[in-house]
Amino acid sequence: MTRIPHDSSTQHPIRLPLFGMPWKLLVGLLAVAAVMVLVDEPLSTVLRAVTVPGDVDQELRFFQQFGQMGSILLMTVLVWCLEPPAIRRTLLDFGLAVAITSILALVIKMLTGRVRPAFGSPNEFLGPWWIQENLAVTWSQGGSMPSSHVAAGAVMSTWLWIVFPKIRWVGVVLLMLVGVARVRFGSHWPSDVPLGAMLGIVIAWLCINRLLGTRLLDLIWRTFVDRKASPAWPDVAAAIQEQQRSHHSPPE
């Protein structure tokens, strides 16, 4: 947990959160979800019925895993091998956001029990499964809202947006492909997609923007290992701010 001391005499004090919550984006996603509720069934039918070359669907199936375990492991290896320690530590914040988002998505799915497209209408909500009697519904039939794939993709996209601004739009495009794929392959209703994105963005923004994973490890380390250790989070915050400055600085 050793780090280079932060020199407050030459730099502005670092405060958290690093950036404000993207409220306009969240309101926009909520509005999109509200509109999609009105056209869930016809839009789902159209997207599933569109005929495209087989290779296109294969690529979509690949891209819909953005934010899932394989892509998480790949990004972890790349960041660990290519980035300095301060940026590596953002993996703690990213990992915490993934864990919280996954749990919350599961809880919401079980509370709403929305039926998936192949097994009913978008207006069928079964409610909390564990308190209903004689209800034989498998996971592949229910649990449509929200899309946990989109939520996980939103977490990764938000992490890229904050920590790696030079490739932030790559994450946005991949997230959009995840949403299209989940509807295309009948896993979700269209309105499940923006709701999943909202969940992932909010949790990721709270965890990564406030460096909750890094600060949690700081707390554990200084409590149980070395009480005199300097916290790592100021260096992580400074590294993120430098990434943002270099992205916005004009080329020399």
C-alpha cells in the first residue's frame, strides 16, 4: 500500500466524487424505457424476425458478452500488464461495481418476475417467486427485467468512460450492441435494456467515481495490516484526473 506522497502544494486538492452524476443521461434512459414499454411487443417481434446473414448473428452473440466474465478477465489482464499501479487499482472499484450490480439485478428480477418474450407478454409480472404457490417458472422463462447483461455492460462502459476516456466511445458502442443482441435473441423486452443500463451506470458511477473499492481496501489494510500506511486512493484519483486532462489537451 506504499505510494508516492501527494504534493498538495503543487496540485489542487483531490476531492471525491471526481465527477457529478450524469443525471441528464439517466433521465433520458428512463424516458426511453417509458416509451419502449408502449412498443415492447411489436419492437421485440420485429427485431427477432429480421433476417440477417448468419455471421452477423454470430458476431452479435460474441459482442453481447461485453461486461461478462470473459471480457472482465481480458480487461483485467490488459490493465494489469499495461497500466501503472494507480490505474490498476481502479479494478477494485470496477470489481465492486460489478458485484453490487449483479446482486441488485438478481434481486429486482426476482421481485418483478417479468416473463421473457418467448413465454408471455410484456405485461406479465409474476411478482416475488418465492412467496407464490404452485408457480413453476424457470429462470429461462422469467427474470426478464432488468437485463443483467446490459447492466454489466454498463458497468464496464462507465469504467472505460471514467478511467480510459480515449476509448470511452468504444464502450458506448459495445453497450449498445449488447442491448440490441439481448432483444434480438429473445432474452429481454426492449424496455429491459435502458433499465439495465440505468442500474449499471448508477452503481458504477457511485463505486468508480468515489473509488469505493480502493478506499475499502485502504480501510482494511490500515486497520488490520499497517496502521501507518498512506491511503492509496489519492494517487488513484490523481491518475484518473491526469487521464482526463490528457484526453482533453490538444495535441502538440
